[in-house]
Amino acid sequence: MKETPLSNCERRFLLRAIEEKKRLDGRQTYDYRNIRISFGTDYGCCIVELGKTRVLGQVSCELVSPKLNRATEGILFFNLELSQMAAPAFEPGRQSDLLVKLNRLMERCLRNSKCIDTESLCVVAGEKVWQIRVDLHLLNHDGNIIDAASIAAIVALCHFRRPDVSVQGDEVTLYTPEERDPVPLSIHHMPICVSFAFFQQGAYLLVDPNEREERVMDGLLVIAMNKHREICTIQSSGGIMLLKDQVLRCSKIAGVKVAEITELILKALENDQKVRKEGGKFGFAESIANQRITAFKMEKAPIDTSDVEEKAEEIIAEAEPPSEVVSTPVLWTPGTAQIGEGVENSWGDLEDSEKEDDEGGGDQAIILDGIKMDTGVEVSDIGSQDAPIILSDSEEEEMIILEPDKNPKKIRTQTTSAKQEKAPSKKPVKRRKKKRAAN
Amino acid sequence: MEEETHTDAKIRAENGTGSSPRGPGCSLRHFACEQNLLSRPDGSASFLQGDTSVLAGVYGPAEVKVSKEIFNKATLEVILRPKIGLPGVAEKSRERLIRNTCEAVVLGTLHPRTSITVVLQVVSDAGSLLACCLNAACMALVDAGVPMRALFCGVACALDSDGTLVLDPTSKQEKARAVLTFALDSVERKLLMSSTKGLYSDTELQQCLAAAQAASQHVFRFYRESLQRRYSKS
């Protein structure tokens, strides 16, 4: 679906409001929306909500051979998908620009900053390493996808546990989660992206733009930072020209925001770990708020299936018995067998209708009953006519009728079933034309 | 009602986590549903069955591409995205099953030359995934206000090697001899779609179907109660 265009009055309204330091949802210039992190039952699964923007993240691992030029390092793979439910405009094929930009930014933020220790993912140097795959799905687009996605990625990576592996000489033992507790990944630091939207050629700036604000912005500055105030990635897009002190100011703001967000993430991870250890209930079912009127839960429900057997017997007694199936395979030649009689070849219908004018609905000359074995070469000659066939009465259509060959081709029948229809090569062309005429 | 309390008592006597062979002992897992949780789609629902969770979003009736336009009814599209990796053939076949079910109930003729798109995202898979997808799709269509002639629900059951019937199987229970998933409609609990995997006799098929019909009563009661909670004035 095409994106609904933003009307001029809405654009002007938003820009005027921003000039007066007002935002539609009542936030201040440097305020973030509410961030909510919930975890699933399996390790490495989380949903992050930044206001209404929702991202699902899942981390999975697999043992593979390492890359040739990096034999002792594990492999990281990131994939951000803009699901079609996130916005009506996200159709498979239409979002390539935005998708490439976001994926590239995610990669630079997480891979190039070396936040994950890839050396620790090596099992047997040169042979087996862990491949860690991070899949992010955008579920609802209300602006600032990159921030929500980076938070989801780092939370999922911190939450993930990979199976334990031990190497004794040449033997590699992979333990299931029941045998040995899975092991967390070794993460050095947590880079988080912070987005700044610029309006009126860099005059006004907003942190964490929502979808409407993103539509009217001039340019976007994304700074990925960790809580130690180290910049992992910085990217400015949209062609706005920023002054040096603007960029420095943004990085200071980013430092403050990242510290807050990192604290939130660590608290959420700690809570989840505590609940799991104490044996309480965890998972998405618990994160559905009970008080919401749009949410409803039902406990485990027993089903009475005692009368199932009687019902089934009734139905079978009343039903007709299945028809007797007679199927004895007939072996024609080694490699050619026939089971059943089959139906008439429907290509024969076309041949019939072509000849109707001539023969008045004659017999079906196409069905051949005999097949020669072994040498299996049979000459089939169907309807070789000398006179041109009038295919349609329409005088409007320009139809060129090709005459069939005088010597029909010899056709090998070794690999075909009993009923067959073979025609000289020019026939197919005629058939196609006939079809169009019939339409 | 007496029957229900009778079975309740029996469950309390046993350990009611799984099911006992062929009798009042099958149970559905803990259900939860949240509607209207996404702001962009016209309708959305998140359906949880035990640990299996599917998020559905519906757009429609909306603009349709001329190539996909049908002159007298709405074009229904179902998209199912797995959590890990790219969608493959299994997803395509599930999409087709869900689409056939939805097309049987949605009154497409009221909105000709439009498109209704149902997008499903697997949030976690712990057994009975197709049934959960069907339930999520139904709740999302209701939330979007798409006209339907009936509601539908999905129920899965697994047949063990000794003939034990398990309703709403977990992933461990799905490694059974056969797994059957049925889609039933709410008016007369008739069969809309069935997708089965494995070996079973026709008697067992009828038994599973009857058990699924009994289970669907509970699912429809869950739908009704959740919608009552949402739309009641008290």
C-alpha cells in the first residue's frame, strides 16, 4: 500500500509547534518515550517497546565452520526485518532504502564496535565456531526504529544463553540444556543508538522523534554510545549541515540518555533472572497487564473427551465404506509401469474441437491403445490433413494457419504411459492460436 | 455443568499437567489474548497458548494492486513470518491453510476490489503453532472489524504410539505418531480446515475431530468472554 501523504497543514502545524518547543505528545525536547522490556520463555527472546514502536528480538546460535581469514573467531549475523504489520507501506520490495540503511547502522553499531567477544565463540580453531544470529522484527512503526532495534539487539544478546561445549583433545562434547546450564555470551559493553532529529536546517533539535516528527524532519543524527561514554558509531543523514558544537552537544545528551537506558536494561535483565531462579512464572504471558480491558486470560481448561469414542464410532458406522481400490501395476518395459487406467488426456479435446468443422465431432483419434515394447518407436500420425482447417468463423481475426508436416515425426514412446498424444511440431502452435480464439 | 465439575474434581485428583489416556483428562493450556496492542494496523491481537505466542496484525479493507484485484470480492492475503531465518516452504503452506480458512468465513463480497491483509509473526513456538496462528488471526480480524459470517478457532491434537489423544500438544508431545490440526467454525462447530501429519486410522481421525469439537467450545467461550470484557459497559 502506498503511504498516506502528509498534508501541508499537518506539516506546518508540526513545524510551528516545534518552533515553540512543543511536541504533540507533551514531551520535552530531550525526553525519551517510555521504554518497556519484556522477555519470553526461551533465552534470547525479548520485545522492546519504545512508546508505541515495538521490536521483537531473538538470538540463536549454531555450530559452523569459521571464515577462512578468521579461523579463530566466531561469526555474528544481524538481520533487521520491517514486518508488514509495522506499517502499511512496508511491502516486500518497497522498503529497500530504509531497510539497507537500518541494517547497515545496526551492523556498524554492534559488529564494528566489538561489543561481543568473538574469540570466546571459538570451539575448535579452524573447524568449529559458534555463529550467533540476531533476528530483529519491527512489529509497529511509530518512529525511531533504530533506537528500539539497538536496545532490542543488545538486550537479546545479554539475555541469551548458548549451550555449553567442552573440548578434550580431539573430542568436542556439546551439552544439552538439561545436562549442563547454558552459558551467557561474553559482552564487553552495550552500545545503544540515540537519534536526534533536526528541523529548519539545524535550528531545532528533538531527541527520539516519533513517526510524525520523522516525516517533517530535515535530517537525522544517530550516535551509538555505551555507558563509558565511548562513541561506537556516528551517522548523519539527510544532508543537514551541523556545526561542531551542535554535534558535541548531541554527544553529551547521548551520554546522559545512554546511561539511563543502560540502567533500565540491567534492571530488567536482573528482574528476569531473579524470577527464573526463584521458579516464578516468566514469559510473555506474565507481561500482559491484567488490568487492561483488551487483555484476557484463561487458566488451563480440562476438556471432557469421554464420549469421543462413541461419537467416532457413530460417524464411521453411518458413513459409506471406502470404495474398493483396484490397482495392480502393469510393467510395460523395465522402467515403465502403469498403475490404473488414468483419465483421457485433455489435450485431446483441443484436437477434437479443431476437427469439428471437418468431421463433425468425430471420434477421438488421439487415443492409442498399443505400445510397442523394447524398440518402442512408434509412428503416430494424428490428423495429417492436406487442406487448411478453418478454426473460427470470425472474420475479424487475422489468423494464420500453419499446415502440419507431411511426414509426421517419429516419436519414441518408451517413457510415456499408455494413452498418449503426439503431434507434429507445428501442431502446438496451432493449438495455442486456437486457445486464444476460444477466449 | 455437572459434567464439568465432575471432570474438574478428577483433574485435581491427578496431576493435571498432561493428559491421561483417552478419557476426561485432556486439557488445553493456559490461554491469554490481548487485542488492539499495535497502533498502526487496523486490528491486532496477540494470542498465547501456554508458551506458544503469535502476534497478528490486520490491514483492511484497503487499497489493492490492480494485478491482485478481484472484481466481486476482497482479496485476502496471509503472511506468516517465522522468528528465526527467512520464511520457507513450511510457512508458505501454513499461509495457504490459514488463507483458505479465512476466506471461508470472511464476507469478502461486502468489500469488492479491496485487500484484507493478515500478517502473523511467530513470537515463540512451543507446540500447536498452526492452531495458535488461526486463533490469533481470528481475534485480529474481529479487532479490525472485518465482517465475518462466523468466528473460527484452531485446535491441535497429537496421537501417541499407543493411541493416547493429547489436545493442544507441547513441542515435546508433538513428537508423537500423528499431529492433527483442525479449524472449526463457531456456528455449528463444522470443520473448515484440517492439516495432519503422520499415521492414523479413520476411527482415530473421527475421535480427534470429536475431541477438537469439544475443545473448540472452550476456545469460543474464551473469545466470547474476552470480547464481553472489552465491550461491556460495566
